[in-house]
Amino acid sequence: MKIGVLPNIFPKLSKTYVLDQVTGMLDRGHDVRLYPSYPSDESVRHPEFDAYELDRRTTYIGPPRSLGPAAAGSARNAVSLAIRRPTTVPELARTALTDGPRAAGTFTYHARTVLPDDLDVLHAHFGPVGRQAARLDRVGAAEAFVTTFHGWGIRERANYDDLFERCDAVLATSRHVRERLLDAGADPDAVDVHHVGIDPRLYDETASEVPPPDAAAVDGGTGAVDGPGDSLDDGRGEHGHRAGDHGARRELAILTVARLHEIKGLEYAIRAVDGLADRLPAVNVTYRVVGDGPRREHLESVIETLDCGDRVTLCGAKPHAAVREALGEADVFCLPSLHEGFGLVLLEAQASGLAIVASDVGGVREAVRAGESARLVPPKAPGAIADELESLARSPTERDRLGRAGRRYVRENFDVRTLNDELERRYERVLAAGDPSRRVDA
């Protein structure tokens, strides 16, 4: 199959699921082309991009960001399309009439690149990108058209009626996302859940099982060490995560991997960690946040105001290998999001054997097993986050139980190799059921 993939930005550290599907289809012998609108501005990228030579398969199709050059290029593209692919002219006029001249200009940039590649499958990621791809489908860009909805695109109220009508398959990354699509008017028979996944083998070393040493308890009132029972580990726990003894103080390492965006709720986790200092005076609680984004300056201000820079570190964006290393060094993973379509990072944390504290929002209950692999709390509730973190700090046995259950849950349900096999079968099914007249002869 010749598969065209349309993300918005690529490559992007936080969008590993697009990369995993692309490399999965390449591993299965398919010809994959990538048509992102723009490149990421991140200075770090996943090594798979270079290992698979994806730069050779990637063409950026967005118009220039400056209005003047974009308008001039749109005019040239429109003339070229009218001469070489006259069937695009009605769609260009329709787009200009319904969505305005800027959308019509964007269509000319997309069409000039995608149409000549004669695709079997056109797969858009995110609803807003799918709306743009639907215009390409109307002019015969591919035999089959698929759109995957993630978090972005269902939080915003948008009209997807035309996209739903055009798609041969609408995929939702969780049952939560599917319900939101049905609320938006999608046909229940046309929307399937196709989860994103990870390769659990990559996390086996991170979650290596090391027998825990005997540990001393933390007294519930003062945080003082006081005999056996629920406790903080003296060394590495069963899954290799550290809660080590550094002199008289114990350590609890908390980790978040997320974009520094308002919707990730990171301020609430920072406030929760700051509050743990008084609750657990005998414990050196540290909180690392891996990721970057537009909220960085605000979070730095919060950290400065709370005077908790000795406990909270914003680490910036990291490649996948460094993220796995950070997971291996942590004791608890925290995701305080205000909304999550699914939460791929929760799979990575569970595969690493980490106990989870996360907001009970969106599709999180599919990404974890509430009460079995994760403690869920209301959003915007630093007190509730602190309560759960404190409870886990006092009980390495519970942390280990959650970590074991999480690893098992991910292996049984979210192995990306199995999910990519299913995606390949989905492509084959929509192609087999397709109408050959869909493609418009140029």
C-alpha cells in the first residue's frame, strides 16, 4: 500500500503515536509518505526519524506563514492546478465560498503536493487536519480516507459533518473520544476505537524486577522513621525505581512527562508537591517535569513564588531514550491534566512499573485501571494529589502493587505491534470496500 499520513506538525516529541504508526507500516513493507503542514520548532527529535530516513519521506505542505508570500504562492498554485488538474477547480471555488480565501489558498498548497502521489490510503491525524484532508479526498487524492481523532479537535466545538461524510473510517483513540464524536453527529456505526500504543519491550529494563530490601516505616503524624510496616524503601523497589536512603532522609522521586500547556494542569501538581514538604519532613521529595511548551514562564513563576525550586525541576524536552531513563529513576508518575483524550504517556509510565496519580478526566480511565494501576483524583485538586502522593510515599508495597498491575495492563492491551497489525487490517478493509469511482481522474 501507498499510505499518505497528514499530521499537523512533524516530527514532534509529544506525538510518538504518529511516528510509531509510520514506522510500523514501513516495517510491514508499505510505502509511507508524510505531509505535515509545518516542521516542529523543537531542537530535539526522536532517533527513529533518522534511523528510518523519514526526512526523505516528508514534505511540508503548509503555506508560508507570511501573508504576502502565501497569497502569491496560492495564486500560482491555483493556475497550475487549473491547467494540470482541472477537476480541482470546483473544490477550490467551493472552499473559497464556504471557508474563505485563506482556506482555499491552503488547499492549493496541499493539492499540488499530495495529488501527484496517487495514494491508496490518506490518513489524517486530528479533526482539524481531517477537515483539510477531506478537500483532498473530494478531488481523488486516495482510494480510501481515514481520520484519527485525538484530544485536539474534540475539545473545540467544530462542525465535522462533511468530514464524517467523506471518511471511509473514523478512528477514536478512546471510548471517551468516540462519545464526543457521536455527540458531534458522527454515525455510531462509522466510528471505531483504535488505541494508540507502545512497545513494552523498550521498558523492560526500566522496570527490571529487583527484590526490595526491608524498609522502615514513616510515622503517620511526623514523617519520622518508626519501625516496620508501610514504609519508604531503603533502596530500589521491586521494579528498580529508587526511593533511596541518603543519610537520615528518604527520597521520593515524582515525575511528569507532558507539554507545558495549561491543559496539562502542572501548576496543581507543583502546589501538591510543595505541600508535601510539611507532611513528610523526613522525606526528600523531588518533582521533575520533562517537556516544554508555552506555559514554561508561568510555571517558573509559580515555582519561584512557592520557593520550591529545590524540589521542582523543569527539565525541558527530551528524546524518547531520555524519557525512558527518567521513568526508570522515578517512584511515582503524576499526570494532573484538565483534559486528556487518552494519555499515551500513562502507558509508558505503567510499562516502566510506576505507580500512577492522575486526574480523572477524559480517556484516562481507559489508559489506566483505576484503583488497580492508578490512583485517580479530581482535576484542579492539589490537595487530593498531595493526599495520594503522601499515601504512596508511606507504602512501597502499594506502589509495587500498582506498578505490577500497570505493566500487565499495558502488555495485554496496548502493545503497538498488535495495534499496528490491526491498523493494517483496517486499511485493507476500507480499500476492499471502497468505490473505485472515488478517485477523480485528472
